[in-house]
Amino acid sequence: MRKLIRRPEIGAVAAFLVTYLFFVVMTSGAGFVSADGTAGWLNLAAELGIVAVPVGLLMISGEFDLSIGSTVGMASMILALGTRYFGLPDWSMILLALVAGGGVGLANGLAVVRTGLPSFIVTLAANFIVIGGTMGVSRLIANVTSSSVAVSDPVKWLFAARWDQANIAILWWAAVALVGWWVLSKSPFGSWIYATGGNATAARGAGVPVDRVKIRLFISTGVAAAFVGVIQAVQWNSGNATYGMGYVFQAPIVVVIGGVLLTGGYGTVVGVVFGTALFGVISTGIFYTGWNTDWVQLFLGALLGVAVFANTQIRRLALQGR
Amino acid sequence: MSEPLIELQNVSKHFGPTKALTGVSLAVHPGRILCLLGDNGAGKSTLIKVLSGYHPPSAGQILWEGRETRFSEPREARKLGIATVHQDVGTIPLMSVGRNFFLGAEPVRGRWPFRRFDSGHANRVALEQIRAFGISRVEDGEQLVGTMSGGERQVLAIGRAMYFGARLLILDEPTSALGVKEASFVLKMMTQARAAGAAIVFITHNARHAMSVGDDFAVLIHGEIAARFSRGEKSREEVLNLMAGGDEMAELEEHLEGIH
């Protein structure tokens, strides 16, 4: 029991199970538990989840990234304009989009460690700079802020393959979660992430390159956001500067619901995955109940409040665990 | 007496016009505990930072095993085996005992890309090390350090430094935040580290703690060494008076104790 309570994800797993069962009962016969219904909430969770995992790691290191939203849109526009307007090869444009995403992360990371300003503000500013920049440059080049894409079949398969209702993004989410879990729980770098968020001074004293840890994590969130931008552009056959804006707060929300401590130093990838899954279940579950989907936001808000409270209690218990 | 491990000769340190240290000379020997006594603001923290390589001295020199040395950064001092354990910032509360113990020097097993943190080894060694210093209440290396008491954390931090081959231990007020029992635990650990051959600088403003384990003593007042003596040369009253800069501190303390 003590071992169980020490797991930061325990709250998210319990909340997921309860919520899932709630919707199973409420939607009985409406197809929520069918293969299609399951694919529905997994699809929704997957794209958010690809960003949420690195955002979770970054938050455990004690930093925020609110620029992920506009990075998604930027990446989709790079792919769209590059392939449609300039007719450049899709692979090189995908690579360029990912590098640009990493570049946004690098800029965020450098700005945060050099200035010592709160990353909340730095990346919030970056979010507006990136979306504004994307729109402005797109207008200058092609006089549009959205555009269709032109990609080859292998690219379509890799980023937007579909089996019945299930998107390939679910597999990408699983892969990202697996890598994130390995890095955080198994690799020495994981200890550095926890230590950086838990007590940066002590970490520095023990020889952990705190600044480099943060910069690397900022780069990973940027690349992950760009990756989702590519997925969405290929899936919907268009790029748009406003893609991904919903993620700005959805990602930190599911991370916190997943048991990551807002001030850093505590949390797991398993928790983040369940927090994201919970988001998917609520967002699509409401639809299957036949209620107005406007209730989704209310649900999420309440859940966030409960999660923060519950996680504080759980952490207190973990620290008492003698 | 053996050769000093580290020696400060006439070290001064000022920050702009502020003189933090003036003409400080002291020597720390392997297998001995040097107690550095002083009130708040006497320059103890600056002296720690000079010893551990955070601040280069403005004047004077540092000798390491008899040879003049300049540390350009703390990492160099660490490489020589200078370990500083701070009162409160040594450990990370929401991290496991094993991960804390090996932070920054994680043992790994397996081949890349499957090279991973060897938590079994880390937990086992961490537990062995703190057990050797008498902590038996912690049974699981996965336990969060936040569940340990202040004294236990201090022991973990000192044990960690010893395990990684520290030759000079700088302990910054290791006992001041602790209860009586916990403090004596940490003091006992210091004598064990001394027996293992470490040179120890024990910074404290608690004369009783200092006199119970110290071999050599230096009293720091306004950035200068006001007195220097060895074990048994001065009584506790004399030491207290020295620390307070000659005021009749001992009398005052006795008076206060009489009130209780």
C-alpha cells in the first residue's frame, strides 16, 4: 500500500477508471465501448499525448512550455507552403518543420536559462511570436494563412494511416510514451530531470548540468509539437497557422491531472498518459451520452481542480510513508 | 601531526569595498576535525566558498597537499575530493534514496541504447552506506528522501560524499537544525568519517557540538581569525566569550539557563 501511494500516477489511473466506467454506464448501447468508440477517444488523446509526454518531462524539470500550440500551426504551414506553394519534396519539408520546432524550443530554453525569467511568461510570449510570425510570413509569401498540402503516399501512410477509425497517431503516441518512460524512469538523464525540478541548487552541487537539462527538454517539446503539426497537416490535407492552439493549456492540464507537480520534481510518464487518456474519454464520452458537448469544458475544469487537490494529498501521504 | 591537506595562507576576500575575509590562515589535516566557530555574518559562508572553489581569494594563497592551487570553478575543487554538505540543500526530497545517493554519478548497466540507471545497485549501495553509519529505519532504496528526518538526510549527504572519495569534508552547520538526538547522530558520523581519514571542516555556532568532536578550533570574527587553539586548551565559557567578541557571553547564557 505504501509503495502504491508513492506512485504519482495513482490518482490519474483511479480517475481514469472511474470516469471510463461512468461513461460506460451512461452511454450503454450508444457504442462508446465499441471498437469505433474506443478509436475515437484514442485518436483524440493521441495527438495531444504526443505533446503532453515531453511537456510532462519539462514540467517535472520545473518549467512550462506554452508555445507548443503555435509550433503545431507553424509546422503545418511549413509543410503546406513548402510542398504546395514551392513544390519542394515533402520529406525535406517535414525535416525542416521538425528542425524549426526544435529551434523554437532551443530559443525558449536559452531565453529561460539566460534571463532567469519564468518560463510561463517567456513561452507565452513565444506562443504569440510564433503564431504571429507564421501568419505574417505566410501572408508575405503566398498571401494566405492556411493552405493545402501535397504529399506522397508513403508520407500519407506514415502520418495519417487509418485502420477502420483508428489513426496511426495512436501508435506514435505509444512510441513517444515509451521513449519518455524510458528516459524518465530508466536513464540517468531521468534522475537529472527530477533533480533539476526538485532542487536545482542541490542538483548543480552534485554536478548535474541543470541548464542543459532544461534546454534539451524545451527542444523536445518543440520537436514533438512540430511532429503533431505534420500529422495534422497530412491528416487534414492542409496547414493552418491556428492549428494546435487548443494544446496551449490542454497539455499542461493533462500533465497535472496525471500527477505531475506544478512546481516540478515529481510525476511519471504513466500518469501523463492516463491524464491524456482521461481527457480523450471525457471529450468523446460526453458526445456518446447525447448531452451537449459544451459540458466538456466544465468537466475538465472540475477535474483539474480535483486533480490538483488530490495530488497534493497523495504527495503528503507519500512523504509520510514510514 | 601529518602534513595539512589544505592550507590557507593570509587569504583575504572582498566584494567591492566590503571586506568579507581578512588575512585568514588555517590548516586542515587528514583525520582531524577543524571547528570553525563564528556568529552570523562573521564570514563563515565566504570562507566555505573559498575552500570549495566558488570564490577565488582576492589575496593570499591556497595550498593543497603543500602545493599552491587556484580553483577556477567548484568542479575543480570537487575533482580533488573537496565535498561541501550544506545545511539544507544537500538532497532532493521527492526523489528516492538510491537516486539521491548517486545523483550526478549514476551507475548504469546494459548497452546503448538500452543503457539504463542501475537502480538495484544504487539502492543496495545507498542502503549499505547509510546503515554503516547507523541508520536502519530506512529499509527500501526506493523510499523518498522526503520521508527521512533532517539528521538522516544529513547522514545520507555525508555518506554520499565519503563514498565518492571525499578527502576534505566541509560541513556547513550540519547540526544546527536538528534535535539533540539527531545532532549527536551526525556528530558520531563525523567521528567515523575522521577515523576513515577524512579531513573535516565543521562550521557551527554551537560551541557544545564543536567541543564534543573538534580537534582544532578557529574562531572567526568580522572576517578575521580571532583565536586558534586545540582540543582541551580552552573551556566552553572561554570559547563562548571568544565567539561573542569578548562579551561575557557565558555568564549571560548561564543566566538564561537559570531562568528555565
